[in-house]
Amino acid sequence: MTASSSPAPVPSGGIRVRRRDQILTTAAELFATKGYTKTSMRDVATASGILAGSLYHHFDSKEAIAVELVENYHADLVDAVRAFVSGDTDQLTALRLFTREVTEVSFRHQAALQIRMFDAPTTASSSLKTVIHADPSSLDQRWRTLISAAVADGAIGPDVDPRLLRHVLYRVTTQAGLVTWARQSNAEARDVADCISAIIFDGLASAPPRLDDESVVVAVVNETAQQWAADARERLAGRRGAVLAAARDQFALRGFESTTMRDIAEAAGLTASNLYRYFESKDSMIVEILGDFSDRLLVAYKEVLGAGTTVTETLDALMWLLHRASRQYAPEIEILQGYRRLTALGVTERYEQGAEARLGMLSQLIAAGVAAGELNQVADAQLVGTCVREIAWSPMRDLAAVSPLRARDFYRHTVLSGAAARR
């Protein structure tokens, strides 16, 4: 047989495995920055430095890549649970260390988190949906075991609700990879995890806070929430407002990129052609949805900051405000879980201006509290502010059965006073 007719050498198993891992890494970066829906197999092949046809020797489809990315994320979580050994540490230290472990896993798998959050509900087959909804039960069980041990040991204060504590820690740590922490002090996973732990277990208040549920600042929050609800009802009464509400709900359910104008028209009970009478594009809808939310929240921040008398009282009121916002604006907050992609698409400028202003206000409040001795210094003020925001409005929206007042008590006994028992 001549040299020209010799078969091409077959890559060894080790080379194929390395190439597969490289493709997965490249695809994950594309999915995290460009979005799963907008990324094609050709994009993955080009970024991986191979021909599109060659890519199919490794993966049958883009969805096969997504399945493996999510499975790898789950496997990493399971490995973290199995490998975690608290050793001779006390119960609270064990909880802090486990918070680090889960947060670091979340940071390593941003693409999988994004696929789980948005792309699966509408673009995935039943196989991908099955993988996505199969959260490792061992993770929740490990949180349950660690918290139960801390409660039994008296390390967690008697006023802290263990169920809510487990839920908040689970959600904040597993979704940490989706939050734009890098814009605040270039925080790494460990910085974020330690800040979360310090806030929840040690508390921010330097002394037991004295809070009045009938104070002026609390009344401001309650009146604001009532006005939000009234305004929402008024907007729904008009056709344009109803269309915008339908778009908001579809974006929260499907993800902005996966939602089509036809989806919105069907949800609003309109034909696609009639929809364009109200909005020229879905981009114009998302800009208005997020912009209105941001504007309203910014106004409320200013009113709360103007009504509070002490830093602790004002911080308590802002957490109460964020929680009320998480109830009233749950779809908007769900949409914002894909903030990085939305920013890349150029539809968040109006929202971002308000978000930066609010973070600045919260950070200044925290810095002022530290300077005055009212608050403990646990990390950079911007990082603390971002952690407080995520703790206050991200997890509780999944607990419809938990009353707002019960949630407020939880935040007071953790974020302000610290969940750790005083000995």
C-alpha cells in the first residue's frame, strides 16, 4: 500500500478525551457570553479550532454539549458534598467552609447555570429538561445535616428559622456564579462566600438592634409596596400594559433570547401583527420592563434613606423594601438572573444606571455605619452591599408560603444580628 493511500492515524483515547474537554470548555465560554440559544455548532467548532464536521465526532448536537455541561456541574456538586469533611472544626466553621465549597462550584459552572435558568424551559428536549431538573438531593441533605447539627449544638440562635436558613444558603451559593460580582471589588468565589457567611452568621450590626415596626421608615416601605401594587393593577387595565405584563412573564419563563414576538402575542391574546401596534420589538419591551422596575426601586431607595434615623434602622428598612420588591417584581428579578447576557445584548443601560446608583447608596450607608461603629466591617462595602441585595431579594421569592413578616424576622435575626448564638 502506498503512503498516499494509507489511512489517517486515529487519535489515541487520551487525545480524544483532551480534545473533548477542550471543546466543552470552549462551548461553556460561548454559552456564558453569547448565550446557548444564539451559539451554533459552527461557532463552537470555529472557536475550538476545528472543522464543523469534526465537531460531530465528539458531540452529536449542541444539546449533547449542554447536557454534558449540566451533568458536569451536578457531578462537581456531588463531589463537593462527598469530599467535604469538617474534621475537628466547630459546627459554624463547618457551615462556613461548606458555603465556600458550593460557591466555588457555582463560579466554575456559569454556562450550566445559565442553561438551567433560561434555555431549558423552551428550547430543550425532554432529556435535557430531565437533567436540568435533577438537582442532586445530596446537596440539600448536606445543608440540612450541617444546619441541624449546628442547631442541636446551640451554635445557631433559637430565633433563627432553620428551614429558611437552609433555603437561603442553598439558593445564594448555587446561584452565585450568575451574579456580576466581578464589577464589585473584583471579588473571587472565596471572597463572596466568606462575605455571605460573615453577614448571615455574624451579622452586620455591632450591637443588638432596636427596631420599631411602627417607625416612619417602615411606613414608607409599606406605602411604597401598596403603591407598586396599585400601579400594577392600573397598568393591567390598559391593553399596552397587559401586553407588557405578558412579555415580562414570558421573558421570566423562557429567557429573553428564547422568547419570540409570537410567544408574546399568544400570551397577550393578540395576533403577531397587532402586537407591533404597541411595541416595535421585544428589545423595546425589555428596556421598558427593566427600566421601569429600576426607576421605581431607585425612588424608593431615596425615600427610605431620607426617612431612616440610624444606619441600622435604615438598613433594616432597605432589606424590607427589597423583600417587598421580590414579591411584587418576581418576574423582573427572574429575568435579571441573565443580567450578563442582557448587558451584552445592549438592553440594560437604563436599568444599569439605576442599579449602580442604588448599589452606591447602599454601599455608602454600609461604609457610614462602619465608620460610626454601628456596623461591623466584614468586607469591602460594595461587596457587602451586593451580598445583602442577593440575600434579601433572590431566595425568598421561591417560598410563596412564607409570609413577608416571617421573612423580615429571618433577615433581622441573620443579616443584622447574626444567626450564630451569642454565648
